[in-house]
Amino acid sequence: MIVVMKRNAKKEEIDNVLKSIEEQKLKPVPLHGTERTVVAIIGDERVIHIDSLKAMNGVEKVMEVLQPYKLVSKEAKDKPSKVRVGDIVIGGDEIIVMAGPCAVESEKQIIDTAKAVKKAGAQILRGGAFKPRTGPYAFQGLGEEGLKLLAKARDVTGLKIVTEVVDVRDVQLVAKYADILQIGTRNMQNYPLLKEVGKINKPVLLKRGMWATYKELLLAAEYIMSEGNREVILCERGIRTFETYTRNTLDINAVPALKEMTHLPVVVDPSHATGKKSLVAPIAKAAVAAGADGVIIEVHPNPEKAVSDADQTLSTEEFAKLMKELKLIAEAVGRKL
Ligand code: PEP
Ligand code: MN
């Protein structure tokens, strides 16, 4: 970290800055130029109280050298991380496909979907038992009953399951059934929830807040990892822009950009990113071409009857067709599916 003092900073102000840095157990190295003084801070700058430093008299600005996140950054670990779920590896050569309905609705619906997506080549079944709905009167999910149905679908098909947890009080319950816990876009900055999933020993699929910068997403992942859970998968699921034709706008930049910034695997959700079933396949293909480690796609045996997100949900036949196309894209970029 570098503290740039104002041109006319008094000696006493510079001394106060040096003292404050020393009090925080770091080493200040003042460099007195002809115009002004700058102070380099030696040591792990992430422990310093940057806001109070910025507010000190005589300080013009404070520049960070290290990223504010540690565990997720490439500075900490250069090699890509692989997240393992049984014998499935996310972040390896193989593209991982998670597929299933927006919400678990009934035993028949989830088992039929599971069988169909398994047959088409998906490795993980998705489905919400706890749904974060925009309105309080919309279907909120089946709760534990939904988790039990997901577990049944896993028993029948051997697919692993990913499902969302929306409430800090439900983390243990969801972890009892799920193979991967999903944190949805709306909860990306729910810090108590992030900390709680950081304490369990199951992978977490962390969706990017629809308003969040890459840095904020990485800091959210850091919250989880700093509690001990190192199994985090990032998910780009579209962000809010001025466009209204689509539900969100897929930020395709996020895939290669996050891969430059972090060692964590990155997957893409083309369903929520577009909100339109006609756009799901092309955007899923773009994601794989851009280097995503996987995709998560909403599929329902009867999409027009889906109780949530019907407009963006593929039928099992459409999904099977997409899988064939994705395989070709995966091979073209040196991956497997
Ligand atoms: C979902 O995956 O069903 C979901 C609600 O996603 P998001 O949090 O990205 O909107
Ligand atoms: Mn959905």
C-alpha cells in the first residue's frame, strides 16, 4: 500500500501517518521527494485500517498494491482449483453440466427431469427447494420436502444435486441433502449466510449478484473461504443493464476476466442470464467457447407448466439437442463433455 501525502503536508502530519502505520504493526518507508512525501507500507497491507488512514490530515490518497482478497486470488494460488463432488471434477478438462427445473414441484417432475438430463449427459441435477422469489405471494418452494425429492432423484439416477439455501437458519438442513449448496444472486452479499456456508464441508456455487462487480463477487467468495471452506465455484448469471428485451445481460467478459483474477472454477447460467428459452442454447455455447468450466441450465419435462421461470426453461428434448451441440464446442476448445 502506498500513502501519497499532500504537497503541503506538514512534518507533524507525516509523522502521525508513520506512527499510525507502526501502531498497526506494519513498517512505513517514507520517501521524501522534491514535491511531496509518499509512504510505502511493508507487510500485509490487508490488515490496515485503510479508511482511517485516508481520513488523516495531510493524506491525499492511499493506493492498494495487493488485492483486498487473499484466498481467492491468483497471488495466493496460481494453479486452477478443482472442486470435487464425488467423482465429478469441476474446473478440470471436462465441462460440467448442471440441469433441472427452477423449482422442485413434485416427485414425478423431478424424477422425470433427472432421468432425462442424465440420459442427455448432465452430471448434476439442479432444482430449488427454497426459492428466493421477488414477490412474497409467489411459490416459495417445497422446503424440506423438496430436498427429500432431490435426494430421491439422486438415488434413482446417481446424479449429484445442487440446490439453493436462502436462509442462514437452513444451512445445516440443506447441507444434509445437497452435494453443492447454491447461493443465489440476491444473497451474494448476505454476509452471515456466506460465513455460515463457509463453515460446512460441501462445495458452494456462488452466483454473482446481478449488480456486483468482479471484485465484489471475489470478496463474497473470500468470505466463504476465510471460514475454512475452500470449495467455491463462481457463477456468472447475467447482470442488470438498460436492456429490457432480455431478463439480464450475460457478461461474457466475466468468464475470462475471472479466470485471470482467481483460481476458482467459473460456470455460467444462460437461463437466468437471458430469461428466454430461444437464447439459452446460443449463450450456453458462447460460455463454453469463452472458457467456462460448466453451465447450469433450467430444464423441465413440461416447461409451459413450470411454476417458476417457465419462459427460460428448456424441454428435455431441447436440452438433449443442446448437449450434442455443446459437446462439439467443448471439443473445439480442447475440453471434454
Ligand atoms: C436459480 O438458480 O433458480 C436462481 C434463483 O438463480 P439466481 O439467484 O441467479 O436468480
Ligand atoms: Mn430460476
